[in-house]
Amino acid sequence: MIAYIKQQGSVVGREGRTLVVRKEDFKQTIFTHRLKQLVLMGGVMLTAPAVNLLCREGIDTVFLTRNGNFKGRLEGLEQKNVFLHRRQFESLNQPTFVLECARSFVLGKLHNMITFIARLKRRYKQRSPELMVGVVQNIRRLAEQARKCEDLNELRGYEGRGTRLFFEGYRNGFSGQLNFVKRVRRPPTDPVNSVLSLLYTMLFNRVHAALRLAGLDPRIGYLHSLDYGRYSLALDLMEEFRSLVVETGTLSLFNLKILDEHDFFFEEASQPAPDDPTCPGINDDPLGGFYENPDDGFFTAPEQRVEEQPGADIEPQGKRPCRLKPDSLKRVLESFEDKVKAEFIHPATGRRLSYDDAMKFQARHLRAVLEGEQARYMPLQLK
């Protein structure tokens, strides 16, 4: 079970071996033996006893902003299999292995994008069929080039071009006018981008949890370059699931009228407070004017300077972020849970698996490749 706590001002506490969510007269009990992941959104408090219980039970706890942006996570004990982690680090020194893993992630993503656009073309024959055919053909060409290329940066370029082509066709799948032209991340400027950003965050958390469950370090990736604080392997494994879970789910949310433009609002751009000419400044007080008497013999301190640092989370000027309303957010989260629980015939096993189970299967498969039990990583590719 995945529990989302999004009621602002809620407090998550502990009673015995259970978690209790409280706000005023509201109370809800969460049994930890059924809990796989706890997601706290916005102003939700977590008591110290609850933290202790979550760590002891090894329950992945994710902190998001109210709008679904990732903030951090609370995890239990570190993975104990240091030998597996050593294999991961050592694999980075094998250029052929790195390239082949990265190639598998790219080909999995490109294949699933082709399948999705081809389905859109068949379903909506009246919507730019020539464009859809062109998108499919161009992504197929990129996939063929990706199979042959021997340079990692070139491979990343094919993935980026394929993604841009995909969204050219993807935007024609929506039945309403939603002002969706291209993928915009920071900030999302239309309803479609707002939902995509939220669901990508949800997918990332699922993939991260699957990797941890498999005993892998989510930071040691191949397609996504290593960077300070980046969960590169989680981003790698996400690629083959983007079209299968997020992009199909987003399209369904709007085309089935689960969401429409009334479920969103635009944040007003923050404006600096106007200067008040009647309010005195701190330097108007002559008592503080020591700098005007540098030679009085009392102070010889050197000049002090503070360098202004740009904030990493400042949104670009001139863009109004598009956000989901709180009631609509609940529908999106419920729909995402329904989506990851949907079952299909997994091509590698021949058994029915949910997308959630498939993420765990792919993580275990990657571990088997790292440990030499299987020859190469095979991405999930659906027809």
C-alpha cells in the first residue's frame, strides 16, 4: 500500500506499531505491515516516534512540496550488501558495459514511444496523420542509429532528439484545447505539463524504491551522468516506463474528462514590495555612520562584503506556473495508483504483472546482470 498524506496541517504520529494521521477532529490509522511507501505533501508534520517506527520498519518515506516537487526522503538502514555496491562502482570503469546498459535504456524508451505514437495514429486518424507517421519513422531511424553508435554522448543525443519528436506527435492526442505545445518543466506553464511533472515525480519515487528493494544504489547510473546528489540509476530505469505509465496516463486523464481546465489555477508572479519613501532606512541614523570617520583611531576593521548568490529554486521571470487545485490533486493521485496497478503480460516472464511489479522485476533483472547471472539488460518493451 502507498499512502499519500496531503491534508495541510496534518500530524502523523505513532500508536504502538501503527501510524495515526490527525487534524482537528479527523483521525486515520495506517497499519505499517501493509505500508510500502509513505508520501507527505506540503505542510504535513511527522513526530519523532513516527520517524522511529518508519526507520525501524524500513518504510520509504518521501517528502514532496504541496505541488508535487521532490524535497527529500527518509530511509532506514543503508543497504548491507557492500559487495554489490562495489560491483556497481567497478562497472563504471568498463566503458563497453556502460555503453550497452545506456543503449538498452535508450532503446527501451524509443521503442515504447514509437508504440504509443503508432497507437495514437490508429485511434485518431483525423488528427495530423502525416505528422504522426513522420514522428514514428524519425524515431525509428534514431533507434537504428542508437543500436550502432559507439559513443555515449552521441547516444544521449539520440535520446534527446527522440523525446522532442515524441512530444510533437503526443500533443495531437489531446481532444481539448489545453495550450500544450511542448514539454516545459520549470515551471509547468499549462495543465498538461503540470500533470506530467507531477506524475514523473511519482514514477521516480516508485523506481527509486524498486532499486532500493533490489539492493542497488540508485545514484550509480549509466545513461544519466554521475552528478552530485543525482539519482542517476533511478533516472535511467525511469526511461522505459515514461510512455507506459506517465504519458499514457496523462492523456487519459484529459481525454476521459477526469481533468479539465477548471482543475487548474495559475500562480501570480511574485512582485517585490514597493519602496516606501516615508520609511527611514537603517543608515539614516547618524549613530551608525562609523564609516564617515575612518581616521578617528577607534576602528581599523577591513571592509566586509557579502556576495549575492542566485537562488536555485527561483522560477524564471515572466512565466506563471500552472498548478492543480487540491481537490483535483486527489483524483490525479488515485488515477496514478490505478495506472501502476494495471496488469499486462510481461514479455520476459509470460506472466501477468502490474507496472509496479514490473519496475521491481526490472530492478532485480539489472542486479542479475551486474552480478553476472544474466548476460545483458533487456528493457521492458510493449507492443
